Amino acid sequence: MAEIYRASTTAPVNIAVIKYWGKRDPKLNLPTNSSLSVTLSQSDLRTHTTASCSPSYPSSDSLLLNGSPQDVSGARTQACFRELRSLRKQLEDADSSLPKLSTFPLKIVSENNFPTAAGLASSAAGFAALVRAIANLYELPSSPTELSRIARQGSGSACRSLFGGYVRWEQGSTVDGSDSVAFQVAPAEHWPGMRAVILVVSAAKKGVSSTTGMQTTVATSSLFTARANETVPRRMKEMQDAIKNKDFETFGKTTMMDSNSFHATCLDTYPPIFYLNDVSRAAIKVVEQINKRAGKIIAAYTFDAGPNAVVYYEEQNEKEVAGLFKAMLGENEGWKGVRGDGVQANGESL
Ligand code: PMV
């Protein structure tokens, strides 16, 4: 019986406070603007992935997500497999005693502990976990930033899930995307009081995929150019300063304004894209009321390509923020207290 080689990992979801929206190269997932995210806690939202390979496996690569076989023939998954295999091959060429893992079929088994493709950044955690698990399997010496270049080709936002804490994805300027990678701005411990709650307004799959949405926005929205070229570069700087200084008022205001700006470009797209619904708008009103009552910004909402609200706040305001939402909604399973670390080695196999 031929040997089976195996490695497992978990990767967290990240939620951008400065959003990625627009591709300058759709094949390589090169963005039209830099973005910045907060990595959420893995105890709540994460993908757990086991990668294995063996000469005894059937000849083609396979991927099982939450028990269902997935198509791995798509260009994005193939790009990740190809890049990781080529890095492994370099190691094998340099050391002939290494087993030729790069030539064996891969079997990937993944589980999400949250709704897939409902605007909860499932592809971010999914591709980050896939890339990290295969990198571990192949014993690649690559840094998280190097791996972020590969994960980005699976799903743009995945490059940020290789890190914990506060993460910047540099848009880069090269044609091959070698400089479109992620860096940690600050670890989670830098701002230990940061919390987030998520209101799962809908666990249904999103109506317009982020790729289709972005392409249509870039092609038709006149607001988009100003956002990508002026607004986001300025806010990236403001946001990084706010994180450095643990200045929640600026962090919160910039987060909300960037979410509004992103959804404005969606509405300005033709045909228009509506990710927010009435419940999303009600959540915005509640956050506004909380801040009005506090006399300052203590809560900040943000929405990805779906209606679910993520609300950031500081631990000392738990009662005023999460408490109020919880009281309004009762025991809603969608609520989580989150803040977390990057990908983690995890011994358990799926
Ligand atoms: O990485 P994708 O293709 O799923 O796009 C993510 C887009 C947003 O979630 C809306 C914004 C972001 O920066 O994560």
C-alpha cells in the first residue's frame, strides 16, 4: 500500500474595512485598489482543510467541500495547484532524497463552519486554507506574504486570510502580480479590545457573484474611478493611522464610509447591484442610534457582497453595542464575538 502524505490547517474569515472592488486583471485577480481587513476569530468562522497526496490516489486532483465534491478544473483552483506544485518541484530538484509529492494527485477535504457564499467571505477562508494546507503538505519554506500571492489567484480577498490581526493587501503595479500581496499591519494583540458581531440576515447564496459584480462596476460606474483613484488611497492611510493609534472613532467612521462608498458604486453600476436589503438598512439605523446615544462613534457597520452586517466595536462597549442588538433580536445564532489569529496548523485531519 503506497504511503499517504497529509497536512491539515484552519484559516479564518477576514472582513475588509477598506473594500476590494474592481479587478485590473481578472485572471490573476489583480485589484484596482489596495484594501485592508480585520481577521476574525477561528473559534467562530473558519475553514478547516486537510490536504493529502499519494501515488495510490486516482489520477485526478479532487476537492470535497462540506461533503460535496467540487469542480477543481476552474482556472483559479488550477492556478493555486500549479504554483504550489512548482514550488515543491524546486525543492525536489534541489534534494533528490525528497519524495516526489509534486507528481502525486491531491485530495483536499474542507469544512466551513458557516454558510458558504453568503457574503461571509467563505472563499477567502477557503482558498487561504487550501493554499496553507498544501504548502504544509509540501513543506514549503514560503512566508505568509509569498503564499498570499498564490491565495490571491484563488480568490482576491483570500490573500488577507493568511494573516491574523489587521492586514493590508497592496494593489501592486506589476503585470505579473508579483507585488500584489498581503502584509500584516498589526497583530490582533495590538488592539485586544476589538470585537465584531455578525448579523446573518440571510444565509442564502449571493445573487450577483463578486467577480461578475466587480466587472460590471468597473465597466459602467462613473463613481468607481473616483473611489479607486482618490477615496481609497486616502482612506488606506487614515485607516492604518487609526489602527496604529487605536483610534476607534476614525476606524469606525472610515469603515462605515468605505462600506457606503462600495455599495454606492454597486448602485451606480448598470444594471444596478443591490446587496443590502431592508434588514441591512435597519442594522445601519441601529448603529447610528447607538452612536448618537453615546455621543461618539462606538460601533461601525460594514457589508460585503451580501446583506449580512458586520459591526465592529470595542470590548468596553459590549453592552451598548452587542447587548442592544442581541436584546432586539433575541437568541439569534448569527451573533458571534470575533477577533482573531491567522491560519493555524491543526493536527486534526478531516
Ligand atoms: O475575494 P472576492 O472575489 O470574494 O471579493 C471580495 C469582495 C468584498 O468582500 C466585497 C470586499 C473585500 O475586500 O473583501
